[in-house]
Amino acid sequence: MPDALRDDVYRRPLATALDRLGVGPGWRCVDVGAGGGDVSVALAAVVGHTGRVYSVDSDPLARDEVAAAAAEHSQVLAITQAAEDLVLPEPVDLAFCRFLLLHVIDPALVLARMAGAVRPGGWVVAQEPITTAGRVGGLALSMPDARHPDIGALLPALARDAGLELVDAWAEAPAGVGPGPVTAYLAASTGVDPGEDPVVLPPLVTVLGRVRAA
């Protein structure tokens, strides 16, 4: 499934989170589980040439995808690394992940590694779904290939248990009916075309956690 399609339907939660934190020029960020790099490119556009974005993914092929997507953004550095092993050359202001924790073996460990990569007073932002809360024609969705399909429901508690100060948390669920990005996203992610059935995509829970000052 193209990252650009996912980015299109879940663009609002990302923009809301970045605006809420006041992310701007000069920020150092890491996009963990970056995939093709759509979020990394969005971050690069916000932090500018005085900032830096580490685009981290465990798939070596993602490095080439990020390089192509971020060709105009020299401040994006692609790193092949598992989220569980996250180590960066410098502390960052923001560690971000989206649709990552539902796939990893130990979400709590990954959140702790993200928190450890951030300077005191900096931020961890995680966005994860509650898959079974999504609906097609009124029926619940499923995601059998995900280890933790409803991890979003636990996300605030996971952030707290990782030692983060929970500053804000909310959920947003894109919805639609008939042709459009919501229907196209569902068809690409499940292989099933919903046709004219009403669709509510899985709510994406966003957590804003601050790393406590030493």
C-alpha cells in the first residue's frame, strides 16, 4: 500500500500534532518506522534547512525510497535500523511514529527507546489505530497481519509507563462513502473494494508525551 495514500487520509492528525507542539525551523526530529518517507518529508518541510530529520526503518529498501522522496531535502538522513535498537548521533527534539507499534513485538520497549533518543523537555508523538473500531457497512474491520491491531486503545497508558509526561491524547477517524481517498485506502490495505458501503477507517489515536527534565 503506497505511503502517500495513507498520508492523504490521515494527514489531519499529523498536522494537528505538529501544530500543537509548535514544530518549526531548526528542530531535530526522528521518524521511526518511516517506510517510504512521507512523514519524514513533511517534517523536513517544517524544520527547514537548519533542522534535521532522521528517517529510520528496519527495511533496507526503505532507504532508497526515502532518498527518492526527500531528494529536495538534504536535511533528511535515512538510517536502516530496527525501532527496538534505536540509537541516533544526537538527541532530538521530537521522536515520531505512526502505524509502527501495532507491528513490533514489544511496543513498550520501542516507546522507551524513542523517549531515550529525545532531549529532556522534548517530545514523543505516537499515532496508532484501534483497528476493530473501524467499520465497513457497519461491520468491524480486522487486521490479521498486525501483532497489536488495537494498540491505539492502550497508547496513553503505554506512554505513561514509558516515563513520559502525557500532555495530550485524542482520536480521529476518517470517514467516507463511494469513490475517494477513504475508499481507495481501504481497498489498498485490505484488498476489498467497499463499493458504495459507508466506511469509517480505524480511529488513529495520537499521544503527545513530553520527556521529563532531568
